[in-house]
Amino acid sequence: MDKKNARLRRARKTRAKIAELKVVRLAVHRTNSHIYAQIFSGCGTRVLAAASTVEADVRSQIPNGGATAAATFVGTLIATRAKAAGVEQVSFDRSGFHYHGRVKALAEAARSGGLKF
């Protein structure tokens, strides 16, 4: 089993439990260059809010999308957009990534921004 398959196996278990509970989820995806965050509805079919380091306004403020500072910025941004959409309680879906580094920074910034998970 390679790294990608191991990550996807971890993600599958988490997503199955979140789908069973039918709660709103905050999904995070990380690449070497960027980090992405999306908030999905309880049924899992609609995106309620999204933020990433690919967006033009984020890139103008944060030049390196693969840094922890960029993840912190995206975390605060997704929290404000979720509040605007009326979402306060989410379930954190780290997509099989280890809770460390940029994923952890995004989660802590979203929590300090007002999201509860």
C-alpha cells in the first residue's frame, strides 16, 4: 500500500462516519503548493462555503500557498464565510491527512474564527 492509498483508506472511514451522522462537514485538501477548504451540507451534495490559496485575493496577500501562514489565513477565511452562510457547527474531515502542520493550522484558525467542531 502506498501513501496515497493509505490516506484514502483513512479518509474513507472518516467520511463514512460523517455521512452516517448527516452533519455539515468541513473538508480539507492539501497539496504541496496549495490548501483547500470546503463546507458541505449534511446530505453531502451542496457546497455551502469554500476557500483556498488559489483565489486571487488570497494570493495577493499570501504569496506562498504551501506555507502554514497560508493555511491559517484560509482557516479564518472559511470560518467567516461559513458564518455568513449560517453554519456554526461542523464535523472536521481532514481527508486522511495527518492532523499536523498545515491541516492543524487551518483547523485551529477555523476554531478561533468561530466554527465549532
